[in-house]
Amino acid sequence: MSNATSASPSAPIANRGAITACVILSVIMQALDTTIANVALPHIQGDVSASADQINWVLTSYIVAAAIMTPPSGFLSAKFGRKRVLLVAIAGFVVASVLCGLSESLVQIVGFRLLQGLFGASLVPLSQGILLDIYNVEERGRAMALFGVSVMVGPVLGPVIGGWLTDNISWRWVFYINVPIGALAFFGIVVYVTETKLDALAKLDWFGFGMLSIAIAALQLFLDRGEQLDWFYSSEIIVEALVCVCAFYLFIVHMFTAERSFVNPRLFLDQNFAVSILFIFIVGVTYLASLALMTPYLQTLMGYPVVTAGIVMGPRGLGTMFCMFLVGRLIGKVDTRWLLFIGLALTAWAMYDMTGWTPDVSQWTLISVGFVQGAGLGFLFVPLTTIAFATLPAQMRGEGTGLYNLSRNIGSSVGISVVSMLITENTQVNHANIAAYVTPFNRYFDMTAAQGVSPMTAVGRATLDGMITTQATIIAYMDDFKLLMLMSIFAMPLLMLLRKPKAPPAVDHSVAME
């Protein structure tokens, strides 16, 4: 939610290129950190002695913090000045990145990732606001295309760069790499970007913001720790659930009764926007949750080196970039709902193919299916944003973009937590079900005893247990991919609730990547 007013709508042409380069660098830095840590997770897990479900807190803590702090970015820029807030955000992001790299325990790295997310939340909307101010209406389409590419650099280069750094230097360098990028962006903004006018009357609904933040944080703790503490058999989980429900209830009541609430309830009177909020939540779940699943699948089950895993995951981002450019040309010529249908169909097909994967799947299959999944996101992201804001009044689009991005981020964090929880639970259930057939009376083991898998010996039992665990884990991954496939299919009926806009709005692409 960027501040619309600016001191530099007519910035000197000589400086415009430098300003663009600086803000794009800050966006790339933030976009990289969304995915660069994924391939390093198994290495981080070993160094900080975390379990498989705990290590995903490194991802979810960052996303949750960014989700909480994205909506207030407009208020902060109006109150303190956009340049000043952007500089603080860059400096804080870089310092938090260094602290992440220096972390020696799970608590430290999760805490510093939270700090990183808090500072990084405003980098994208404030950078976008600067670009919108220094380019005139005719040139904004080109500027937003460049902005969109910089946002998508993360999914393309993040796994590749993260894999190379982890394999050749250390996982800590996936965080240290932000230092030179952040330094260039910081000094460039100091030199070239002018400050905006301050709004002394700018106010933030602190109660609404606080209740929503508490509800989101409690929900994330509930999901992340539920499996570890056996859900409602734990008093901590009960408290977290109650805090989430109560805080959300207070937020809803306040939203409908306060004179000026944190979230304007009139936003939900727009049918397209209300449906799109649910839609982008599902998109957040299916895309980033599947990325979180792929890293341990490739490195743990398939035994891929971290660099190879990064290279194999990279084509997802290429598919997204290619289709975003294609969709940009199709919007206005093709019904947006058909583009969304294609995106959901591609995503569902990719997930369907994944449900049949085993550790013997070929690299070509991994790359091609990943490209298709990325293409599905390309067909979803920009068209969904276009139709979400097509019928929303112009004066409400600022609030709308904040809520829209909040929903996407919550979907991402909830999705990662849920699929990680299901992997842990289903692996245990599948292990028990398969182990029920492993007995000395099963004639199959008479034929395989020569291979050292006889349940009658200690070595054989250990070998069998490892084989059973592997098979149980494979089935658990299949179940997760099937869940994500079903979510994509069940989202298709929502298309019937979307109304075709009378004419393409002039600002669609300016909010497409916020």
C-alpha cells in the first residue's frame, strides 16, 4: 500500500534510470529471500538440530511477519516519508540477514527471520510506488513489466543461487548475499530518490491492526506446534486456538463498528474482490506449499545434491515469467476468467502428475512438470489481480491491495504449515500400516532373506524399517500433492462468481505485483 503522493513525479530523466535500478535491486533482494532459503533447509536443519516440521518455521516466520507488516506500509510512508521508511527497511533487512547467517540455534534463526520479514514487508509496495511516480501514464506499463520481472527473479534464481552458495561455501551465505545488494540499493536511494511530503494527520487503526496481527500469529503457532504437541491434548495449543479465535472475533466486531477501521468492510461488498481474496489465498497455498515440499523430496528422498536440486526447481520461475508476458498481451483480448481457468487447470495437472512420483522419477519430468506448474501461476497471478480490482472503486484500491497481499501471504504460510504437518502425521500412519504386514509369518521374507531383509535378524529389521519409512514418506508426499491438486480443482467453481468487467481498468498492472 504505497503512498500515492510523491515529491518526484517529474524526476529528472537523467536520474530516472538510476532510481529504477536502485528500487529494482531492493525488490530483487526481497524476492530472493522468499525462495533462496528453500534448498538450504536440510543443511540449516542439521546445523541447528531441528526436526523436519520445525525447520519450516524458517520459511513461515518470514512470510507471517511480512504479511502482518505489509498493510501498514502506506501509513508509515505517509507519516515518516517514503524515502526514510524505505531506507530503514533496507538497512533493517540487511542487518537481519546478517543475524540469520550468524544464527547457531533454531530459536535464533526463526527470530531473525521474523525480523527480516518485518523490515522486508514494505520493500515491494514502496518501491512500486516510486516507480509509479517517476514514470508517466504512458510509460507505466513498461515500468510495471520490469517490476514484475524483478519480483519473479526470486523463484527463478533463488533455488539456483541458494543451491550453489550452500554447496560451495555455506548455507549462511544465502543470507549474507543480501549485504552487497542491500548496500547498493541503500546508497543509490540516498543519492537519487527525493523524499515525499509528510502527512501529519495520517492515522492507523492500531486496535484493528493489533487484533489482526495477534490472530495471525496465534494461528501460525497453532499450526506449527500442533503436531509436535499432539493438538488439543496440549494446554498450549488450546490457549493459542482461543487467542486466535478471540482476537479475530474482536477484529471483525471492530471492523464493522469502528468509524475508521483497519480494514474497510465495504471492500467485501464488491463481489469480484471478495471472491478474489479467497482465490489468492488458494494460490498462495498451492504454490509456495509445493515449493516447500519439493526441497526435502529432492534432497532427502532422491538424494540430489543441493545445487542440482536448485537447478531442477528453477524452471518453475521461468514458466511463470514466460506466461506472465503472454498473459499481459492476452488481457483485454480474452475473457480473464478463461485465463484463470487455464491457470487452475495447469496447476491441477502438474499436481496430478506429482501424485505418481517416486524417487526414480527422471530429471526431465521434474523440470517439465515444474515448468507447467510455474506456467499455471503465470496464468493466475496477473489476471486474478486484474479482475480483483476491476470493479473496485479507485479510492478503495489502496486498502484493497494491502488486504489482497495479506491474504496471499497468509495462504502461503498456512499452506506450508499444513503440508508439513500432514507429511509428519501421514508418514507415521503409513509406517504403521505397512509394518503390520512385516511379520516372520509372511512367506515373502523367506524369499528375500538372502538380501538381508529378514525380520528374524537385527540387521534385517533395521533394513526393513528404513525401507518402510521411505515408502511411508513417499505415500505421504503423494497425499500432499493430491490435496493441492484437489484445492486447485475445487477453486474452479469460484470462476462462476466472478463478473466480467465492462472495460479493462487503467491501473490493473500497477497493482498486479504489489
